[in-house]
Amino acid sequence: MNKGSGAEETWRVRPPIPNPESPAPSFPRAFVFPVYNGPMNDLDRAAARARQLADQRFPGEPGVRDLLAVAADADAARSDRGTALRLLGAVLGEALVGPRIVHLDVIGACNSNCIYCRDHSPYLHDREPWRAMEMPFDLAARLIDEAVELGAELIPVVGAGENLLHSRFADLVKLLKTKPVRFEVFTNGLDWDDETIALFADAPNALVAFSLSAATPATWAAFRPEAAPELFTRIEQTIRALIARRGAGLRVAIVHVLNKLNVREVLPMIRHAIALGVDEVEFKLTEINDAARSLKLDAPEVESIRRELREARRLAALAGVDIHDNIEFQLERLDPETGLYTVGLYDEIPCHAGFEMIRVRRDGRISFCCGLKFVGDARTTTLAEHWSGAEMQAARNAALAMPRGANRWLPDGGMLRDPQCDYCYNYLFNVQAWHRARQAGVAHLLLGKT
Ligand code: SF4
């Protein structure tokens, strides 16, 4: 589904947000702590460190005290402790545990050419050579091991291409199935056969997401000028067969990218998902890049999505299908002219990407988030070294201090806060972290108001 990768043409032609002075993040110097190089998946160690830092900085802050209690609770779920520790890390200015998510972008090639795709649309030309490359299997395998060592809870295998085209895709999935981590694979569904279905059917903790953007063969083919509408029926058969054969550990999702061509299919999409028996549906608005300008929604179309979505949610709830809760946020903040929906968001709330995620592109370069913001190289450093390194620490602090005007030049020559932040793919965990901080009573500390 091409979630957050490769967009040089779209982003680089636009000027960066002017910030000539590139102010350093405004953490007082006394609170920049030495870098920790030990294991990042030891929650007891992290909780003890959090207490030590909290005693120095915020003794008696009730919100911090409550978070410390969750972080130290050996009976609490590991993910709840990790969540508390990531929020404490943001408040205290130090990553106390590793990232929750490690994205692997393993392949740039695709066997489709969806017209809204910023990487493979037939309306785009002059692709850079790295786009078609795949991540070497050995590198991917090492990164999976390192992600697990860092305590990651989720590895999405998602990038600019079709994952099944990776020359060792089956080996990657077999490896992921042996690891104590949840993984997600995104696919256009075109190249599936019985062997692929069997490969995923017994996955102990995984999700497969089919990118369709249509409820009918005609709409599906309208997005894919070189594909026959009948292929849609074959993908439906694949989804049905996968659901019929899967064990308890596998969830199946459909992703629909909404735009002018499929705007009237929100309800049919949900009925279709229910009929197929999938577990989850994710709606998202099409990114209005150079290729997709003609697909821009107008105001009545946005209103139509809102209306259909209300009924879609009702039907989905009755059928036990989970609709991701991102779409209402996108609709609420959407600027119909530009298609952007996070403009100004980070004047209001901090960016927590530096505590939540790592993304590794197929060429080994490590990005700060789903945008193209390169801060390291997995060919020369381990993920643990990268996570604890000075560059990452500085970027992490600058991202947190965005509402205070902070920004930072990155080693790749770009800036951390740039126009990609107006179309941020990671708004969900950032908004969730903000709500959590408010609930916990520590939001004022994140904004530097002690
Ligand atoms: S706000 Fe900017 S730096 Fe942070 S996750 Fe979004 S795009 Fe990346």
C-alpha cells in the first residue's frame, strides 16, 4: 500500500520550511543525559533509570509518579509498560527503551501501476535507480534480529513496491514467523498462489493487508490501466482462501485509498469486506502528489465520505469488522486544496517518532520516520547503536520540541521538520501519545512548562 516511503520528486521540489537559524532543541543543557549503551528491552532496568531521572527533574510530579508505577509493575502487560516508559522517556529527555515499531522497506519494484501511486504511477517519469532495488536478505535478517533485541513489538514490511516480488520473500516470512514479534505485510494481492496462502496461514502473530481501493472490478481496473478487471476477482478468491485456511494468529485487512474515482464506494467497500470475512479495514485519503492531482476530492465528496462512513461503522460493528480510526482525523483536518491534513499539527503537539519507530529503506539507509529523513545507515551501524547514538538523540529531542519552534538539519542535508510533516504518516501515534500525556497529567512537561 506504499505507506510512507520514497517521495523525492514530491517533496524535494518544495522548499523546506524556512528556519535559517535552525535552533537547537530547547532542552536545558543540564538535562541532556549521557547515552546509554546497554540492552533496550530490559524494562526493569529502564524503570529504574526513569525513577533516577524523575527524582532529579520532577520530584513530586503526580503524573510522572503514576507513569513510574506502571513502568515498574512486573505484573502489567509488557506493551503497557513499554508505552509508559516511552512517554516517560519523552518527558525526561532520554529514550529508556527501544522503538515500538521497526519498519522494513524491502523492495521498490512493483507489478502494478496504480495511478495514485507516488512511486509507480504511469504519470511519473525518471525514477531513480535505487527505487527498483531490493534489500539484501542478509541485511533484512540481521535487522529483524536487531529489532527483536531492541524490544520492538511490531515489524511492518511495507515500502514502495510489492513485497511478494522480493527474491527471498518466502524466506523473510518464514524467519519472521519464528520471532517473538508481530509483523505486518502489505500486498496488492496480484501474485498470490496456494504456496503463499500456506506460508501465511499458520503465522502465529501477523497481519496481511491487501491494498484494493475498490469494491468492484471496474473501479479496481480504473486505478490500474494495465490490469484486466478479472484480476480483482482472483484477488477476492485469494482473500477468501486465506481466511478459510488461516489459524488463530493471522488477521486479514483491506486498505482503501479514497479519492474522486471511488468516493461513492465507501459503503460498498464495507459490505464487500464483510462478505469476504476480513478482520480490519483501513480507509485513508489519497496523497495529492503530482500523479494524483486529478483525483482530488471536492467538498461535497468529502461530505459524502463522512456520511457513508457513519453507516459503514454501524455495519462494521454489527459484523465485527474493525475500521481503523484514522480516517475521521484525516477528514476533520483535510485542506481540500492541497490534500494535506497535518498542517500546523506539530505547532500544537510534539512528534514522538524518535521514541516510537525506526524505518530502514531497502538500500540500508535509516530514516527518522516514514518520511525521507535519513539519520543513519544500517549497513555500517546496528539498530541499537543507531538508537542510542548522538544524531538520533538530537533529532529525537528536536522532534519533541517542534511546538517550541525547534528544527534540525539532518545528515542527508534536509531538515527534520519539513513539508513532509504537513502530510505526516505518523500522526496516529503522535496524537495518541498527546492524549496519553494529557490523561497522565504530563502534557505541560512535554511542552517545557514546568
Ligand atoms: S512530524 Fe515530521 S518528523 Fe515527525 S513523524 Fe511526522 S513527518 Fe516525521
